[in-house]
Amino acid sequence: MTDISLLQYARLLGSNTVIGMAERVGLKPPPPPISVRNLIDLAGRIILPFAPVDLQPQNGARGIRNDPSLFFRDSGAGTPAAAAQFEFSVTQNNVLVDPTKRLTDLATTSNPLPPFGIKWFFPLPPGEVTLTVRAINKAGKGPKSSSIFSVTSSPVPQPHHRPRRQAWSAYLSSLCSTAKVSDTRCLSGYVTQPAMVPGSRSKGFRLNSMKQGSVLLMTTGIRLIQ
């Protein structure tokens, strides 16, 4: 309270006199004597927070992914109307985004938000989605702010793997790229033994590894066999 001036309260109460401010908070002078400290305390109990600003994603935004960072800011920060916390929701067609049907109330978070924002509890469905938020202080809840944005469908992630044969070939190619395949320096960590390539007269070395299995190195390159 020491950081807030009497002038700020006067502006918010709409009066530039102590008597006028007192009347706004329900005090009738005189009597009783008016205490400025009591006046400020009473004013703090009736000044609601302002509507939040800088909502993210912005209103009208399109192509938003299904797990965006949500952000909003208290426009009354540093004044008697400062918010203590926020109440917010994410809806589609006026229905709370909650596929589990377990949310029993609106979400709340403290003021201020972290710089990177916060996440909703679940991935957002494709289509228009509405973020609604309002600030809360000891006087009560302030006006709501909202942002309507469009969420794009997220592609189904495909498993990033290559067939065992290709993966081994690429790995061993990089391992022995600067040495002949018969050079034991490029076979460090493996036990080698002479072997024949099935169906041909080419000779190579079979590598046995506890973790990687068995592969065949040919003198003409690297080839995998089952």
C-alpha cells in the first residue's frame, strides 16, 4: 500500500477530495472523523480489477497449433486495481475443452504469468476456440476479456525409424568411412571372424556384438545379411 498514492485512489473513485472519496466508500463526514488510512483500506475493498489485456493467441489468429502458450496481462498492475490472480477458460462452441469431463471449475493462475505463458490442460481441437479470462482481487472479479482464434489440425506423427538393414548400413558406413573394412581399427568394440557372403564368392568379416547383433562387412563395401 505504501507504493500506491492517494491520487491514484482519487482517480479510481472519481473524486479529487477526501470528503468525496469518503462518500464513495460509504463514510459520512463529520462525524465520525475520517481516517485517510481507513479510507484507503475501504477503497481497496471496492475497486475491482481491470479487464486483462495482451491475450495470446491474438483474437482472429489462424493456424494455431493445438498446444499453444496462453498469455494475458493485468492492465491494472501497480495500481489499487491490481489483480491477485486470473480466472480463465478455453472453450469451443461454449463448451469447456475437457475431453475427460473431469474439470469442475474454471482454471486459475497467479498474477503475473511467467514470460512464456501457460498451457491448457488438454490439446485443443481443430476449429475456432475461445480463450476467456478475467482478473480477481480482494474486491471481486473484474470484466472479462476474450480472444477467438483458429486451431489447425495437427498431423498424426509418424514413427521415425528405418529398416534394420538400412540403419545398420548407415551406421557402419560412417564408422568405416575413412578405413578399409578389413582394418580392425574401424571395427573397435566388435569381434570379427572371416565369413563368406551367401550366394557369392566375396569374402568379408562377420561382426558379432552383444547389443547390435551380427552383420557382414564385405571388402567391396558394407552389406547386411539376415
